[in-house]
Amino acid sequence: MHPAFSVIFFTTISGCGYGLLFLLGLSLAANPLLFVRNEALLVLATGAVFAAAGLTSSLFHLGQPQRAWRALSQWRSSWLSREGVAALLSFVPVLALAAAVWRGDAGVFVRMAAMALAVMAVVTVCCTAKIYTSLKTIRAWHNGLALPGYLASGLLGGGVMLWTLLAASGNDDALVRADLPVVVAILAAACAVIKREYWQFVDTAPAGSTAESATGLGRFGSVRGAEAPHTEENYLTNEMGFVLARKHAARLRMIALVLFAALPVALAVPAMMLQSMALVALCAVVAAFGVIAGTFVERWLFFAEAKHVVMLYYAGVRAEG
Amino acid sequence: HLGHPNAAEHRGASPSPQPSPTLSGEREQSGSGEQATSPTPSPPNPFLEGEGFKIVPADGVDISPLVVGEYVLPDGRTAVPAFQLLAERFLADEYAPENVAPQCGVDPGTIRRIAAEIADVAFNQAIRIAQRWTDAHGREHEEMIGRPVAMHAMRGISAHSNGFHTCRMLHVLQMLLGAIDTPGSFRYQPPYPKAVPPANRPGKSRKANGALDAAPLGYVHAPEDLLVEADGAPRRIDKAFSWEFPLAAHGMLQSVIRNAWAGDPCRIDTLFLFMANMGWNSAMNTTQTRAMLADRDPASGEYRIPHIIYSDAYWSETVNFADLVLPDTTYLERHDCISLLDRPISDADCASDAIRQPVCDTDPDASGRDVRPFQDVLIDLGARLGLPGLTNEGGGAKYPGGYAQYIVEHERAPGVGLLAGWRGRDGSRSGVGEPNPRQLDVYKANNCYWHAPVPAAGRYYKMANRDYLAWAKSLGFVGSTDAIVLELYSERLQTFRLAAQGHGAQQPPERERERVARFFDPLPFWYAAVDGDALLPSPTGRGAGGEGRETDQRRSEPRPSPLPLSRGERGSSGSLGEFHLSAITQRPMFMYHAWGSQNAWLRQIATHNYLYLHPDTAAAHGIGDGDWIWVESAHARIRVPARVHAGTAPGTVWTWNAIGKRKGAWKLAADAREYAKGFLLNHVIDDLLPARGDGYRYANADPVTGQAAWFDLKVRIYRDAGDLADAADAGNASNAGNAEGAA
Amino acid sequence: MTMLPPPSRKKLGLVIDLDTCVGCHACAVACKEWNDGGQFGPLPDENPYGKEPLGVWFNRVHTYEVVPTAQASPGTVGGNRKPVAGEREPIGAASRGSPAAGYRLPATGSSSAMTIHFPRSCLHCETPDCVTVCPTGASYKRAEDGIVLVDEDKCIGCKLCSWACPYGAREYSAVRGVMQKCTLCVDRIYNDSFEEIDRQPACVMACPTRARHFGDLGDPDSAVSKLVAERDGYDLMPEMGYKPVNKYLPPRPRRDGCASKAAAAPEEKVDLSTASPILRWMDRILSR
Ligand SMILES: Nc1nc2c(c(=O)[nH]1)N[C@H]1C(S)=C(S)[C@@H](COP(=O)(O)OP(=O)(O)OC[C@H]3O[C@@H](n4cnc5c(=O)[nH]c(N)nc54)[C@H](O)[C@@H]3O)O[C@H]1N2
Ligand SMILES: Nc1nc2c(c(=O)[nH]1)N[C@H]1C(S)=C(S)[C@@H](COP(=O)(O)OP(=O)(O)OC[C@H]3O[C@@H](n4cnc5c(=O)[nH]c(N)nc54)[C@H](O)[C@@H]3O)O[C@H]1N2
Ligand code: SF4
Ligand code: SF4
Ligand code: SF4
Ligand code: SF4
Ligand code: SF4
Ligand SMILES: [Mo]
């Protein structure tokens, strides 16, 4: 599949945003006074901005963005519509929580709003993932590992951002010095495990469809294209026929792993031992950039490595990866 | 081949003007004794009675022709029915499946299977239509029986130097099957069938006013009709209707540029071309053809072809060569007519013709284009030059209204014009009638076409169906309702062979005798045409097949037999045997020759072509899918992208015709793939055959009809060592106009 | 509404005969012609005379080669072959033609591959995800006859439906910013201003070999349903579970070489020295 920048940016950034909102919601639901007011507001605002920025960028992917509101209408069947609805609905707890935190509430209402936010963040990311994983046409997406992958990288992104934000705003608690680095390292490791599983699956999963089943001509022998309907690219081959050389894929997977997993772990572990808060903050910032960049690469691969069944119709007349 | 004695066995039907005599068995004489009721019983003619047979007109009904055997005529000569000759030829070992398999690439088992399937379908699966009809001899039939075997062949068979005889072979096969214009078989489309050959001969001499006595193209019936000088040399610039290509009924456009350039047989002043992209895909040997169009005589510094006028509606590869370009309208902007006199749009069940009318404005102010319909321009030019057909007595223009007026008023013969519909002053006549001044209006009111259904009883066996022939005669398609005889044994071809063998007043010059004698075989035969070898007369005088054969006293004439192959010296091109792959083109169904590429939609289907080859061929040459390879003939080589295709015959490589374009032509972008990746096979096709003994080179064409033989191309292939990834950078040499001469 | 309607009784669609399709692209061009100017047009083109022309089509014609599996020689037939041997191979004596005839004997019988032309357009599936994934309701399946359409006024151009279609039936127009697809010529087949005979899809009318048939595949007695039953019509990628309405009719299997009753036909080797009895026999047969 063609790795469209707007979509990759959207899923990466909004994933981080919702991860952050989820962690914030979860924390505040457990302990409304875990953060000081400004910290809570900063985290909330950052999460909301990331989520909104991602959503906005996804509009650039549209041919008719001015009609985007229509996308809210078909939530009964469409995961994309559900995602839109969930994304918008998640701003209700965001605003409610912001108001409560602003007012200094620490009661049931804050806990309820925080809980709702956490739930909506998960729901939204699940909806985003489901847009892809529900497509039977793309084996690399339509499987049990893609959704955990989205959730895990959202969480990782959220975790590393939370760490960064708190560290950068001068929070010197154990939370920042010990707890969050541990969380980040665990999430990074989990992410790495899930992704490796996923890539393993992508490399080995048997094709559900073949040129033979696509044409129904398998009964006569093996099928190969002799002539394509068009000698140049068309929408289909541009959109779904993206070809990534295997050796490039392997290298990019390594880069992604290093960036989103190895690097944060390598920074989180020493950060726990560092004295200087500035250095901790630096570790956090670098780790955050690593995670985001790594997720970006991983997400790029998520598209670039995904083969669409329609390309079976072009078997043999187009270069294959 | 008995000649034409005036046979006189009379039956009800009046004998046709030139009845082919046939031998009729005695036993049938007795069996059909009651037929002595014929109105004028002829007195027995001892000259025509032999042992147990009689000579009668072949189209007599109720005769029992003796189709095989050998018969001694009363005068002592031996007569052999044409069918016996045909059977002897094709039952001979030479044509046995085992022996033809290597030549055609189909194994003997498959040949037998196909033959058996054809026979099974023709005879066991006949179609029967309950429709009464009457044959040309007056016999009534209850039903129409169909032999549902149809064959389609056009250029693939004809565009070889053995094309004519191969076509005849297929035609004969259909005759033997009875699969001519029957339900389920090949069908004639009115105004066909016509007499064999059609009556019109090519114009030969000029009238007092300078006009030709007949249309320039026509059908040669006998050596007398050839357009040759007293010494037998060709008279036409294209050498059509000469001893080199006697039956070139379509002319030989493909030879005009070469001959004009060489001044052979004569120099010309102006070359006027339209609707043929002769500077590219319509030419063979495109690179040299382009060079000839621009070549100057070093002595005088003048162009060898002094003036070139070209009319085109688009910016084809030929436009840039013209001194004068006449920008034509497109077919949406002018009147046209699709006439029964040319290539009609009829189908087998109806005669049809049609017009086009302008639907787009060509007013220069409105359209910003300065164009005129080329037919209008031709008529205008003709009138200004004072050509008799285009001026009236006073010398003024005869058709000031241009082509639209010409369509309506021009008569090829009295009452016969370009359009068959709504003729006669009042528009009441069909086919034949006076010009109708309102004819175009009526066409326009009828969706621009005229349509005359063949009567139900005349739909099949048109060559011998009275219901059809009467209808066709009423429309002026045929001159009489006599059956049109299809020949197994061609008297016309034999006339030419006899001339070459020394009979008759018109004989070929010595240098052409052997060639004419060889190829004017009255029965079809196969000969290898691959490298032109077969077309080379022996350097040592007259070959076999001359008078010497008549030593056999028992036979008045030798059996028609393929004369032996004589070998001439090869041209300078080296060993042709190395070029062992046949290279052919196929028309892409989605494009019309060159100009499909300036259609925005068709271009999206294919901007470029590949050379397709069988996996085994590719493997044998170390060629992979998508590789750039060289295609080399004895004459030139070009660099092309290859594709492996299991459906291609192993001994053949092929590509789509005319997709490759020259850089800058057709107003395509400078980096258009048509130029950067597409290619034109014509660069490697020679327009001449290798030299014969005396150095003369015939056109690369069928020696009977002059049909260009572009499908005889033989090549070898090899990978391009340079392995340029993208030809756009390198430029495709051939499309820049410079195929490399290899020899 | 992108919920699928309840299954309709009427299921309009196409039946495409791969036995007779010659791959001429007439259907594809006729489709483009009709729809470009029709209710669902235009079908825009980009860079029409440039290096890489691009445009929207609702119908595309592929050509496949099918190599019998038993005979497929690995290494020669497959995807993306690369050269196996070295450079230019000299055409030596082995491949030189028979000297007598002056031409090379082509290899015989080694090509049993089938070449099959294959038009591809929307199959108007019964349970297609291309409809349910649409967030706006622009992509919909008609309850009355099962035609799958895009309402271009609602479409936001998110492309998701084209990702959900396994058959490549949807082409996005960057120029118009909306998804476009085969309409089953809904603006022809119900068009009262047309004569009955013209109320058929443009592609069906254009096909010179009558390889395309249009009708109600929900009615077992319709001509198309009978054709499908008779000719063993099949679904493309049934494993997707989209239940295509359009059906494809398989090509007849190749008769291979001499493997038919004809092989059993007695071999008639005619020796001309004994020709005359045979000819006499033919005389009897042929005598009128
Ligand atoms: N779409 C389209 N239609 C056209 C035209 C066009 O340009 N485009 N051009 C029109 C014109 S001007 C013409 S003359 C006609 C020509 O119509 P066709 O004669 O049908 O033309 P081609 O497609 O060139 O077909 C030649 C076929 O013969 C095969 N062939 C070559 N050599 C041999 C041989 O030795 N034996 C056999 N059996 N087959 C052989 C080739 O593989 C090829 O498939 O088409 C007309 N129709
Ligand atoms: N290798 C190979 N070569 C072949 C063949 C083959 O099968 N293989 N086929 C041969 C055959 S049969 C043929 S007929 C030729 C065909 O070859 P061409 O006759 O060259 O056919 P086109 O490319 O259609 O070119 C016709 C010219 O007419 C112009 N034209 C189009 N419409 C109009 C118009 O309305 N008015 C005017 N004035 N001009 C117009 C076009 O722009 C073009 O320049 O090619 C021959 N060459
Ligand atoms: S073919 Fe594709 S676009 Fe058409 S209904 Fe089926 S899934 Fe949808
Ligand atoms: S591109 Fe249009 S029709 Fe397709 S899913 Fe998106 S909104 Fe629906
Ligand atoms: S049914 Fe109409 S829209 Fe669909 S492919 Fe055929 S012509 Fe095109
Ligand atoms: S028009 Fe008919 S024969 Fe031509 S490609 Fe389409 S379906 Fe095949
Ligand atoms: S393309 Fe089709 S419609 Fe046009 S002239 Fe040829 S056969 Fe006739
Ligand atoms: Mo032609």
C-alpha cells in the first residue's frame, strides 16, 4: 500500500496523543492529585493537541475535506466513521477534565471524567486500528497482531511523552526518576516483541488468495499476467501496488526497532541512575523523539509492506517486492 | 486446361458466354435419358465424344462430371480434370502432415486432429435452415445447408512473399468443404461476390484529353493488360502490373518512394501523399526510406524527389518531409462517403453504405484552425490544373461545391455513383439511377446510412443463388445472373505461365521468364519465402518447365507442378540462415496504426510495446523478462524491451504494430514512452529482396500480387550488453530515426 | 446508508465469457465513453499526452497466460524472470536451418500455454465491504436491484472503499476528489428515452464477440442465470466472502495436440503409385 504521509503522520501522532490521554486518564482516575494542576493541564493539552493534529492531518488525505462532517454518519457499519465519532467524543472528557482540573476538583467527577477519557482514548485507537485490520483485502493488516501493535505503540508514545513532559516541566518525583522510565522501558520491550511477532507473521503468513483464485483460472494451470490493461501506472497500482525491496524492508525494520525500542530502553535505564534532572529530561526528550521517529518508520512499513489482493491481477506484469 | 472449344450440350439453362467444358460420364448419360427433352438436342459432335464420356458445359445441371482420371480426347490429346491435378498435388508426400509439420510448427498429430475436426464439423454437424431457394441454374432447393467451418486470414497469410498461393490454398480448402457463403461458413458481403476476375482492367492508355481510359487500378486478366513497355519494362512508378508483379491489383505504394528516389523506372517531379504515414509505419526499411525522402543528388544539389506534398490531419512522422503540407480536417469536420465502390460497410445480410457529415466547425475564426477537407482540395486542384474529369466543357470547375457535390454527382458508369441509396431524380431508385440532388439530405435524415437487406432466399450461396444474383443485378452489383465460378485451377495464372513458356504474343522479357513461370502455377502451392531465396531466378538462363517438357508424347502438356527451386547468388547480406526467428507484428485491437497514439484514452492502454518471446527462446538467448535486447535482421538492428510470453510460438517473436513513435511526432511530450520505450519493427524489415544473379533486387513482395511481404522478416536476438535501465535517458536510436545498419 | 440492504430478489449484473473475449478493450473504451459524458462523469484524465498518462476507467482488460501446471517448467515461467545464462548466445550450427529449405524448422508442440483475456469491473457483490466501510454513506448498494453505486456528492474521497475492494473496481479521481466506479450503466438500463434494445450497459453493447451479458442473476430463469448454469460460471475470489453477482464463464479447455478422437483416425498415407483406386473411390463419392 502506498505510504501516504498524511495517514502515517495521523496514526503516529494521534496514537501518541491518545496514549498520553489514556495514561493521564488512568492516573487521574486512580489518584486525582497525582500531578500538580499545571502539569495535569500541560499533559492534557499536549495529548489533545496531538490527537487533534493527527485528526486534522488525516483531513489532508481526503479529496473533499469540507465534507468531512459526513464521515460521522455511518458509525453503525464503518470503523472510519466510528473512529471519527470516538475521536470527537473523546474531547468531551478532555474538556470536562480540563475544567475540573482547572477548578482544582479532586472528587468523583474528576475520577469519572478521567476514567471516561482513558476509555475513549482506547476506544479511539482501537477504532483507528480497526479501520485497517478489518480490511480482508490486506493480509498484513487483517490479523490479530495489528491492533495490539497500534495499542502498544500508542501507549509507548504516550508513556515516553508523559515522561518527557513531566521531566521537562521540572517534576523531580520518583514518578519521573524511576517509575516512568521503567514503564517506558517495559512498553518499548513489549512493543518490540509485538512488532517482531507481527513482522514474522507478515513474512510467513500464507496468502489467502492467489492469482489463480483471483482469476478463477487456476483449474487450467498457473496464472501469470501477459499484458496489463495499461502500460503506465493507474490509481490502483499507485495506491495499492507500492513495492518495497526486501532488503530495504529489513533495514528499515532494524531502524524502527532501534529508534522506538532500543533507544528508549538505552536511555530509560541510565536515566534512573542519573542525578541531574536536566540530563533526565534530556534522556526523556531524546527517547520521545526516538519513539516518535521509530513509530513513524514502523507505520511507514505498516503501509509499504502491506500487499493488497488486487495486485494479484497484475501478477507478473509488474515488479514485485 | 482444355482450351475453350464451343461445347454444345444444351440443357434448360442457357450456356454462359464462356462455359468451362467438363467431361461427363457415359453412365449418367443413360441414367438421365429422359433429359433428352432438352429443347434443341444438339447433333452429336464426334470431336467432343470420347471413350465413355462427353464434353459438355461444366455448369450444366444433371451431369455427372468425371473429376478424376485421364482421358484421351478424340483428337488424341490427353485430358485431365482439374480435380485430379489438385488431388495429385496435395495427396503427394510433400504435403503429408509429417512433411509440412516442420515448416508450420504444428505437429502431425495436431494437423490430423484439426483436419478431422474440420471434416466432422463440415459434414456431420451441418446446419440446416428451412428456407427455399433457387440456384443459378434454376433448380429449387427446400433448405439451406451450412458447413459451419469459417477461416479468417488476412495479412498474416497475405503479407508474405508466398502469400497469394497460401491464400488460394485456404480458398480451395473452403471450396472442397463446400464452406463458401453457407450458414456458419465464410460469407460474402454485398456487393461481393463479383466475377473472377472482376471485369475492370487497369487503365492503360490515355484518351485525347489526357485522361486514362479506365481507373488506374483494376484487375489484370491476361498478359495483354500489363502496363509494360515494348521491352517488357515496368511503366508505373511502383512497377505494379508489370512482369515483376503482374496481378498487383492494389498497386504497390510501398515501392513508390524507393523507385522515385532511384529513378527506376522513371524520375518524378512531385510526390503527393495522403493518409499513409509513408515516412514511418507504412514504410518498410523506415530509416532508409526517410533518408531517401531527404536525399539530394550530389551532382546537382537538388532533392532526388524534387517536391513532396503531404496532406495529414495530424503531425505524423511524414509531415516534416513535405515541401507543402495540406492540413486536413478530421473525419468529424468534413463530408466523407463509405462507398460500395470502395470498402463498404455491408454485412453478409445487407448491402450498406454511409456518409459522414461535418459535426465540428472548421471556420478559421471559430476554430482557430486553417484546415480544409482534403477531398475538396484535390477537386479544387484538379479543376485549377484543368483535369478533364474535374472541369466542364467551358473549362470551369465541375464541382465548385467540393466533395459533397462530387459524392452526389460523380458517376463512375451511367447511373452508378459513390452512394447507392436514394438515387434517381426523385430518390426512388436504389443501386443504379440518375444522381439525386437531394441525396445527402436524405442520407442525413436516415442516420447517414443506406441499408438494403438481402432477400431471405438469397442470403447464402450468393455466387450461385438466383435469388441473390437477381437482387444484386437489380442494384448493379453484378452484370448478369450467371453463376460466378470459383476456380480450383486458375486459367488466368496458367495464361501467364504459358506466356513465360513461350506461348502467345505478350511474353515476359528473358530475365522474368523463370520467375513468372514458377509463380504463375494454376494450382496453389507452397514455397519457402523466408529469405527470398525461392524468388531468385537461376543465374543460368531458363530453368525447367520450358518447352523441353513436352517430350512426353502421351500428355499434351506437362502437369502443372511447382517448378524446381533454382538458387541464385545471395545478396551481400551474409548468411541469412543465422536469422532464424520469424519476427512479426500484430495490430493492437485498441489502436488504428499510428494515429491511435494521439488519442488520450487509447494511449492509456499502451504507450509502448515489447517484443514478446517464448520462455524457451528467451532462455536459449539468456534473456530475462524486461531486458533490453537487440533485434537484428540481415539489414539493420534496433534495441527493444523484451517480454517473455508462453503463448508465443517458440520460433517466432512478435510485437504490436506501429506503437513506437518518432520523437516529437504526434505532438506527444518529448519524453513520451512511445518514443523512449516503444519501437517500430519496420526499421529492420528490408523493402527489397537480396540481389538476384545480375544484381537486380526485387521489391520485398509477393511475386504474383505485389503485396508487401513484411511478415517474411527473419531476425536474431541478443541481450544488450550495455543494459541501460531506462531508455529515456539513452534515447531509442531507432525512434530518433537511425536504426543501425548491421550488414 | 452504508449498512447493506436486505438481500434483494433482483440481482443485476454481468456475465463475462472468457472463452470468447478477445481482449480488444472495446468494452473498456465504450464504458469510458459513455460514463465520461453520462450522469456519473466525467472520468478525468491527467497528463494525457505526457510521459505517464493517467485516467479513471471503470473497466480494465487484462491478459493472462495460463501454463498447465504439470508441464510448467520451473525457472522459465513465473514472475519477474531474470536472465539465466550469460551473454548473447551465438546462433550456431545447432539452430541453423535445414540447408535445403533455407529456413529453420520451428520447434513444435512446446507451447501449450493458454492466453486468456480478462475484463475486470465492479462485480456488484452481495455482501461487499466497500459499502460498509464507507464513513459517509456515499458508497451504497441499492435495495431494489443490488447495484453498488457511489454518491459523488457525499463522497469525501477517503479511498477506504477502494482499499476494501479486492477486485480493483474503484478508481479514485484526484482531479475530482471523489471515488468513481462502474455504475452498471444505471443511467442506460432504466433510461426510458432509449429504445428497449439500448437499455443495456455500454460495455455489453460494444463487445464485438458478445462475450458480455447483462441481466438479473437473482432470477434463476433469466437468460444470464441459465448461461451461468450451463457453462459453469464462477465467482472471483470466493474466499473473500463478498459474494460477487457478476459471473465469469470459463474458457473451454485446450485440446492438446492430437489428444482427441482425431488421433484415432486412420492414418491415410497416400502412395501415388496406388493413387488411382483412391481417386476412383473419390470419383464415386464426388459424382453428382
Ligand atoms: N485495431 C485495428 N484494426 C485494424 C487495423 C489497425 O491498425 N488496428 N488496420 C486495418 C488494416 S489497414 C488492415 S490491412 C487489417 C489487417 O488485419 P489482420 O490481417 O488481421 O492484421 P494483423 O493483426 O496484423 O494480423 C496479422 C496476424 O497474422 C499473424 N501471422 C503473421 N505471419 C503469419 C503466418 O505466416 N501464418 C499465419 N497463420 N499467421 C501469421 C500475426 O501473428 C498476426 O496475428 O486490419 C484492419 N483493422
Ligand atoms: N510491420 C508492419 N508494417 C505495416 C503493417 C504491418 O502489419 N506490420 N501493415 C501495413 C498496412 S496493411 C497498412 S494499411 C499500413 C498502414 O499504415 P499507414 O497508412 O501509415 O496508417 P496510419 O498510421 O493510420 O497513417 C495514416 C496517416 O493518415 C493520417 N490521417 C488520419 N486521419 C486523417 C484524415 O482525416 N485526413 C488526412 N489527410 N490524414 C489523416 C494519419 O495522421 C497518418 O499520418 O501499414 C503497413 N505497415
Ligand atoms: S467489486 Fe468491489 S466495488 Fe464492486 S461491489 Fe464488489 S467489493 Fe464493491
Ligand atoms: S472514498 Fe467516498 S465512497 Fe469511498 S469510502 Fe470514502 S467516502 Fe465512501
Ligand atoms: S456496466 Fe457500464 S459502467 Fe459498468 S463496466 Fe460496463 S459500461 Fe462500464
Ligand atoms: S469488448 Fe468483449 S471481447 Fe473485447 S475485451 Fe471487452 S469483453 Fe473482451
Ligand atoms: S473498429 Fe470495429 S467498428 Fe470500427 S471499423 Fe473496425 S470493426 Fe468496424
Ligand atoms: Mo492495411
